[in-house]
Amino acid sequence: MLVKIVTLFLIGMAAVALIGRFRFPRIGRRSARVAPPTICGHCGRYILGKAECSCRKGRG
């Protein structure tokens, strides 16, 4: 009985995987390129957003 349940579960998972593959194909889809993070040239910290680094403002 346990083997039958496990087999049905695996068949169900394979069916879900095939449906997902046909619904959302990855063939020909290019991965989105992410720009490298902006790093402050003075202190080396990451700059978040478009504001300047806090070391340039005299805070640190």
C-alpha cells in the first residue's frame, strides 16, 4: 500500500513538472542581467539608491 502511494505521488509530481515546463518554457529566454553594485571610490562601501555616500558628506 505504501509503495502504491509513493508511486502515485511521484507520478503526480512528474505531471506537475511537465505542466509547468510546457506552461513556462525556458527555451530561448535570456536571463536578465543585473548591473554590478555601485561602490564608493573613497571608502569602499556599497551605495544604495542615487544618494551620495555618507563619507562624502562628512559623517563618516
